[in-house]
Amino acid sequence: MTNIPVTTWSLEQTSPTDLLPAAAPEGDVRIIRSEVPSPEFSRFLYASVGGDILWIDRLSWTYPRWQEHLERPGVETWVAYDRGTPAGYVELSPQDDGVVEIEYFGLIPAFRGRRIGGHLLAYGAARAWDLADRWPGLPPTKRVWLHTCSKDGEHAMDNYQRRGFKLFDTKVEEETQVTTPGPWPAAYPA
């Protein structure tokens, strides 16, 4: 196995006023919260969005592990649909002291480059800021953060910064290079 250097950038917003809007994409694009915890649907989104950019950390999760994660109070999945077809998602995960992580965000490859990503990210960040309004018992959000890495799409960092996220940490680590997992074998060209 070959090791490759991977740079991870962590970005944050520390006030709802940091959030910068994005123009709505053309066409029938809707963002809807997936309110019923569904390991099957969440795994589909994870594998379909992350297959070509090497998301692998959740591929080994069991059904009960997915269910446990999705049933945590405050974990939310917001899905962008283009004419009724899932196009991408944002997953929010509350942490201690009013911190909310945008744990996963991205688009299925066929929907990239159509201005859906900026719209979905802005919408997801706004839902992170008002998360406590939907979850009694959670403290008001004081900070929203996320991370991206050098394996993500070429426009990821620009999108985050255009939505008002500010860089607060950078790390470079060696990772074992893996073959593209994809949502199914040979889903993407090598």
C-alpha cells in the first residue's frame, strides 16, 4: 500500500451573521429534512456522494451503528432534490456547548457544477444555526464548523469560504491510498 499526504482544513462560523447566502439554482431544486432515521438512505447518500472522493470511514459501519448515530438528538440530514432525485446532502451533528459540526456535505457527482452545492451549504449552515429551535434541550448554537481535505472536490474550499466559513486549523497527515470505494464496484473510472 502506498501512503499519500492529505491536507485537512478546519473552518468555522462563530456567529449566524457570518453566513453568506448563495443564489438558488435554476430549476426545481428543493431541500428537505429526512426526518425518519434511515440507515439505508443515509448510507446511500454517504456512498453516492463520497465514492469518488474516497470517503471510507463509515463504509464498515453496521446497521445498528448507523441507527444509533442517526437517532442521536440533534443529528439531522438535509437532502437536496433536483426534480425529485436526491442530488446531495448535509448532515448536522451537535457537539458540546452549542457547537454544531457539518459532519458531511456534498453532491452526487452527476449534480456537481450546477450551483446546487452553494445553495445546499448555505441552507445547511442556516439549519445548524437554528438547530436548537427544533430540538428542545439542546443549547443555542454558538459555533458551526466543518472540515474539508485535499481529496475533496476542487471547488470545496472556495464554496465554504464564499458561505462565510473562516479557516482555523490546517493539518497534513499521511494516509494509506485506497481504491475508489464508490457506491458499487467500478462505479467511477480509475
